[in-house]
Amino acid sequence: MDYKNSKAPTSTITYDKNKIEAPTNNIYEAIAVIAKRASQINGDLRAELIEKLEEFATHNDSLEEIFENKEQIEVSKFYERLPKPTALAVEEWLNNKIYYRNPLNDSQKED
């Protein structure tokens, strides 16, 4: 998913509890799914950020030659302005873009 074009809020907002728990009928299960997805998104964003910062990295062993790289600063600021992974995960959850299943429910249906 393209996280940069997401319509997720960049600041804290209040969500309707009933909308969050509607797909699972259990608020705790819904939050667990959202948290798992937020961890995945965070890992993706972190890997992407590290990859982009490595492009501008200078590999010097001298501590005296540390320069501020404007490109690195701009990339870091861009990622800081993105919505938080939790907000992105909630947005995906509310738009039914997260696939989930509960193995306990699947085994009960088979019996």
C-alpha cells in the first residue's frame, strides 16, 4: 500500500468504538488485529527510511568529518510528517482493507 497518499489523520482523533469492533464483534480482537497491522506498517516504513538514508550516507571513520547532509534531513522530515503506523492501520481497518481470520473460530465451524 502507498502510505504516502493515505488519508489517515496525522494527529490524534477519537474513533467510534462500534465501528472499530463491528467486523469482529469484539473490541479486543479488533485492537489486536489493528496492532499487528500497525507493527507491519512500522517495519515497512522503517526499512524504506533506512534504505533511503543509506543512499546519502558517507562512510568515514573520522569523527571530525561529520557533515549535516541536507538530503538526509529532508528525507527524515518527510517521514516524520507521515501519519503514524497506528493511524494508517486504523484507516485500513475501517475501510475493510485488512484481511484477518481467527483460527479458533475456523476450528469451531469445522466441528
